[in-house]
Amino acid sequence: MNLGFRVFHLVFVCVVCWVLPFGFGSSNSSSRPAVVNIGAIFTFDSTIGRVAKLAIQEAVRDVNSNSSILHGTELVVHMRTSNCSGFLGMVQALQFMETDIVAIIGPQSSVVAHIISHVSNELQVPLLSFAATDPTLSSFQFPFFVRTTHSDLYQMTAVAEIVDYYGWKEVIAIYIDDDYGRNGVSTLDDKLAERRCRISYKLGIPPGHGATRGELMDLLVKVSQLESRVIVLHVNPDLGLNVLSVAQYLQMMGDGFVWIATDWLSSLLDSALPLSPEIMDTMQGVLVLRQHTPDSDRKRAFFSKWNKLTGGSLGLHSYGLYAYDSVWLVAHAIDAFFNQGGIISFSNDSRINSVDKGGSLHLAAMSIFDDGPLLLKNILQSSFLGLTGPVKFDSERSLALPAYDIINVLGTGFRRIGYWCNYSGLSTVPPEMLYSKPPNRSSASQKLYSVVWPGEMVSKPRGWVFPNNGKQLRIGVPIRVSYREFVSQVRGTDNMFKGFCIDVFTAAVNLLPYAVPYRFIPFGDGKENPSYTELVTSIATGVFDAAVGDIAIVTNRTKNVDFSQPYAASGLVVVAPFKKLNSSAWAFFRPFTARMWVVTAASFLVVGIVVWILEHRINDDFRGPPKKQLITILWFSISTLFFSHRENTVSTLGRVVLIIWLFVVLIINSSYTASLTSILTVQHLSSPIKGIESLKSSNEPIGYQVGSFAEQYLSEELGIPKNRLIALGSPQAYALALQLGPKKGGVAAVVDERPYVELFLSSQCKFRVVGPEFTKSGWGFAFPRDSPLAVDMSTAILQLSENGDLQRIHDKWLMQSSCSLDTTELESDRLHLKSFWGLFLICGIACSVSLFIYLLQVLNKLRHAEVTQHISTSPGNSQSGRLKRFLSIIDERKDQSNSGSKRKKIVRSFSDNVTDGKLELKQTEMTARSDINSDN
């Protein structure tokens, strides 16, 4: 017996040793089970579910018929319907966990996905959803949740870019009030805010069958009375059709409305066409988004197969394609899982056992998938070409390259007007053609084809109307106590105003293509001008809907509100007293400044010296005793001012210098003559203040108008201490403060906006504008940020300007008197050196170059003289001798030049003697004749 046992043991060991090396190879073929079970949870009887059920079944059939993927293992899917119920979905997921389910496809509802994801995380079973698009289904919170379609994060980005592309600023969001609807609209709000757009009104509709037609009608009546006409509809298909039907009944599918539907409508259109004419009529002109799937041979072959399966009774939408690819994704991941040695095994959870100990829920039957993390890793690392295009995940566990088709419902079908992709935005080119190029999101590259809008309108809707809810615009108007010509309250009334600004606003409103009900609300206490900055702030805080008045458009105000086109030019100027300058005995000194006089006199002397140096060796006019030469230099330089110099220039260098100098003298002489003529013949005004710079550098007080932005500008922008700024409330206060001056408690100048200053100077002739306008701005009407009324009012103001009505309103209220015609800015009439430095520079360069050339000629002559003399001297004597020879060369006459000069003098003397002889002969003959006559 012992021998038999030993023989058996030996045989058993040999068999084991033979089986181990060959039974568990690299492919782990013996570890692959015959069947792998996966689950599927979605709503069978729904627009998405009907297509998804058939697509999943076909995918499982195709996977099992393909021997290259699971290598003999059969994939079995167990389907259960949740009817979009979170409770049923959770129960069915728990039932799946009692079996050997390694992955679950679904659910289609974001509400159900939130619940099942908790179960999936605990039991480590991957959950692949082909239709749950809620952006808040995060992989960080639910690591075993894998979205095999695109998140609504991208769809809402596409909607926001469409809204921005057409220039709309506000939209109304109608959504189903569950996780899917609320979170999608919240994402839309964020994406619109990135483009300075917003959701002006949110309308949540209860999910399920909670909203009857009457309730929908009550809700949409509120929407019809709102300002915005751009409506985003983010619901499920059944509810969406009811909303569109009620909207058509309320005439909200006509001219002026814009409807943008998310991909629920494209799923309905793709799966149920052709729809009845009654249903199609309710959605004419609607813009719809559809998840983009690129064309391919495999996709076209599957569509052909689908039509044969359904007989054309059920269309295939994008969610069906994603459901099909989800099955293949699981199959590829399971195949990789087995290749890596993964084993399908489950273990009990001790926590569940302790909770259900002695209970009747049978929770102990649920078990944890031991290698669930490995299967999840293979799912996320999968990469293959599916019906929807390349299937692979990015670093954020989202499907790569999200894109959408943008379609326009028209007639009995729809047409595609363009695409949106996260790579390059809006385009009319398929996204797959753009991926090979650099991303381009410039405004010029964003394009869509033309759209037929609701009401069969081809032109782009304005996107808003004035709300038809009986509410009037609350327009704040400042109560001015000075310069009431611009705006003032009619006495004895509470909300009636008049003035230049009021007439411009009324005329602009009358040009709008719609009625604008409004009422004026006074702003201020009536005792002093109110703060216009506080008035503008009241718009941002919602106290007023707009503000009308003489409101300057400045930077700090544009941060809070939007302004219309300026209807009046404005800017800060300085007003100061002036005095008239009369002619005096020394008026001829005034054309030039002191520096100009000094530089001009020095230039005359320098040019005279340069010409003397250049002419001294060759011109007898510039030779002689030192006293005579000094007089010659002074006389020559001064006489050039009148072009009457008698000394001739012989050298070429001297003539070049003289020509350039005479040109300079000509310009200076002409300028001096013109300025002096103006001084002696025209009345001139003078002020100690020359402009804002001189006012800023002084320490004298400055006046400004109460309520004006001038105080803030002077203190914050220019850095003028506030203790130098004095508030003045009226034109009379301006005049009194300027007349008193800073020494008597007044001000040195007043800084105010030009329209006020022009009106002030029309009656105050003792003051003038000093210096240039140092800010550029305008007056406009203020509206809330991104208000479409601001754009329309700007257009109306431009029309008023073009047809001349704006000027007529200006002349009516602000006609200037004759006193204000002389409002020329006071400036110095003296000629400054900076106006002539170019001429002096040219002359200086000519003198320097001529002297340099002359010096080279003298040095060359000195070198030749040393060579011919061959005089050997000591080093000390050599230096002094060289200097003497240098000076002697400069002072000596040039022979050739001197002989020529002598010949000229001899000829001139000879001609003079001949002339004198003739005169003497004539005189002798006349004397003789007179003597003869006297004798006779």
C-alpha cells in the first residue's frame, strides 16, 4: 500500500510539473472564463433608450462574432430598465451586484447616475454612461464613473459661443428642474459670463409629469413679458415638445424670438423623422445642437445595417452610436484585462455584513469585484476607432476632441449651418479637417451659414425687446442748481425736467423702433449739484434703470455702467483772469525771448570771427592793424543783418559760411518782423496762468464745480493736494472767486468742463480759457452693463447728429452771445529758441567744417615749410619755432591772391585816373569858352 501510494504521489508530481509551465502561458487562455457578464441600466421606453437598447444588442452580437477580441469568451449583457427613477436604478444596480457583473453600461439619466455611482464606487464595478451628461459627475468624486459621451460642459460652451457670435447679451434659460437641468444651466451661466453675457431669467420646470399644459402656459406667459428674446431650452424630449407647442400657441415662435435647443431635440429628430407636420410646425427656425460624429465607411455600413434591422421605423441618433461604442470599449478593456492576468473574482464586504447582520435585505449577497481597479485602468487606457470616431480619454478622463453639429430646423427636416469644436470654435468646416492645423479662435475665423429664424426671418433678430410688462424705466435725473440750461426740474412738478440734455434724450427715444415707457426720478437735494459718480453708482446697484443728464464719460464710471454714444463733446479746461497788453516804448524787444536774443547776438559775433579767419590771408578787406580788424569783424557781422556788408568774400569756404548765415538771417529777420507787426497792430491778452502745468506747479488755490469729476481728477490723477481745491456752486461764485484772486480769498483759476465754461464765458468777458484742453471726454446717457438699450440709443444719437437735430437742440439752449466769441486760448506770442535751433545748428556745423578744412590747409603748408628750411633746433626751440611759423603762416599774405588783388587795384586806379583826366579837360574847355564870351 505504501508502495502504491508512493507511485501515485510520484505520478501526481510529474503531472503538476508538466501542467504548470504549459497551462498558464502568457495569454492566460486557461484563465479566461467562457462567459463574461455585464449589465445595462437605462430607460427602455424613451427617445434615447429605444435606440440604445438595439444598439447595445447589436454591439454584443458583433463583439461575440469577432474572434480577434475576446478569444472565445462570450460577452453577455443583462438589461434592466430604470424608467428614469433614481430609486429603481439603485435597486437594480444592487441586484446586479449579487451576480458576477464586471461592468455596467448606463444609466442614461444623470439623476440615476449620481445614485448608482456611489454603489459602483463601493463595489469597484466600472460604470460606463453613454448619455449622462451632467457636468458635475466628476471623476474625483466618482472614480469608477466613466462618461462615454461628451459632458454638457462642452455643449454649454458651444451655446455660449453661439450667443456671443450673434452679439446677444442676455438669454432666458428654460430647463428641467433636476440634476441634469440645473447643473447644465449653471454651467451655461458660467460660460456666458466669460463672454460678458448672462442669463437674465431662469425657468425651472418640475420633472416627470408634474407640469400640465396650463402650468406651462402660465410659465411661458411670464417669459413672453421679459426683455430678452433669446431662449435656451434644456429639457428632455417629451417636455421639450410640450414647451414648444405652448410657445407656438402664445405666438412665441414668431418674428423676433430665438430658440436654441440642446441635443435632446436632435436625438428626437434623428430617431423619429419624419415627424408629423403639426409637431414640425412648432419648432420652425429653432437652432439645435447635436454631438458630432465624423463620417466613415464603418459608420455608413452600420447605418445601412440599422435600416435593415428597423425597416426605417427607428432612426439612429448619436447616443445610440455612443452606446454601441461603449460595449466595444468594455470588450477591449476585458480583453486587455485577461491578457494582464486579471481574474474575475469577488469577495464579501465585511462592512455590509455587519450592517445587515440578522436582517432580511440580503446585502451580504453583494460582493466587491477584486480586480475592478485593473479593469477600470484598462477602460481608461483603451484607444480604438469606433462608430463615433477615435475613442480615447484625455488626462481629465473625458472623451477627446468634443464637437457638435449646429442644425437649423426648417420645413419638414433640418439643415446643418456649421460646427462647434473645443479646438477651434465655430466653423463651417468639419472639425476633423481642423485638427491638423493650428487652433484658430480669432473672430474672423468664427463662421456659420445663414439661418432661417422663427417667423421665417432671414435677418438676425435683435434678441431683445422692451419688456411688455407695464414696468416703466426708472431714470435718474440730477437736480442742478447751476447751469440749469443743461437740465433742470420744472417748478411745481415732481418728475418733469427740461433742458438741453432732456431734449436730446427725448428726441433719441422718439427715433427708437419701439416704445420705451419711462419716468424721471429726481436725484439730489436741490441745494447743491449732486455727485454724478453717486448717480452712476445707483444704476449699478439697481436703484435706477438709467441716468440722463450732463454725465461725463470717464474711466471710473465705465467700470460700473455702459454709456451711450456721446451727444456733446467735453473735456477739462482752465479758466483764469486776463489783462490786455498795450504797446510800449520797448515793444520791439518782445518778439524774442531773452535766450533767443543772446543766442542770436552770439551767432553774429561767431560768424564774423569765422569769416575773418577764412579771409584774412587772401583778402585785403580783412587785413590791417588789429583795431581796424576788430572793427571790421563787428561791422561785417552786424551788416549782414541788413545785407549791406561792403567787404567781399574771396575764399570758397568763406562764401559757403556766408551763404548759410545769410539764409539764417533771412528767416530770423522775417520772423521778427511778423511777430513785431502782430504785437503793434493786434490787441493781446495776458494771464499769469499759462495752462494746467503752470497751475499744477504753483501753490495757489484752484476752483472746481460741485459734483464734477474734476475734483477727483485733479487730486488723484494730477496729484494736486485737496487743500488747494475749492468747491464752487454757481457761475456767480466762479466770477467772484476769480476776481478776488488767491490773495483775497479767491482762486487763481477754475477747472471745469468745456460746455460749462463756454456758457460761463458767454456772460463773463473778463476771463478766458488758458492753455489747451487737457482731457478728452463727452457726455452720454448711462445704462446698466450690457444693456441693449445703450446700443439702440447710440444709434439714435448718431441719427440726430447726421440730420442736424442735435445742433438745433444745442442752439436752442446754448446759443452763445458776442462776448463768448473771443474765447481763444491765451498763449505767449513770443518767439522761442526751440523754433530756430535747427537753423543755428546748420550754421554751426558749416562754420566748424570750414574751420577744420582751413586748419588742415595751414598745417599742410607748415609741414612743407619745415621740409624746405631744414632747420635743426633744440626740442624747446622747435616747439616755439613751430608755433611762430604757424602764426606767421596764418597772418602772411598769400602771393597768388595778393598779386591778383594788386592787379585789380591797378586797373581800378587807372580807370579812375582816366575818368578824372576827362573831367579836368572838359572843365578847361568850358572855362576858356566862358572867357571868350565875356571878352566879346
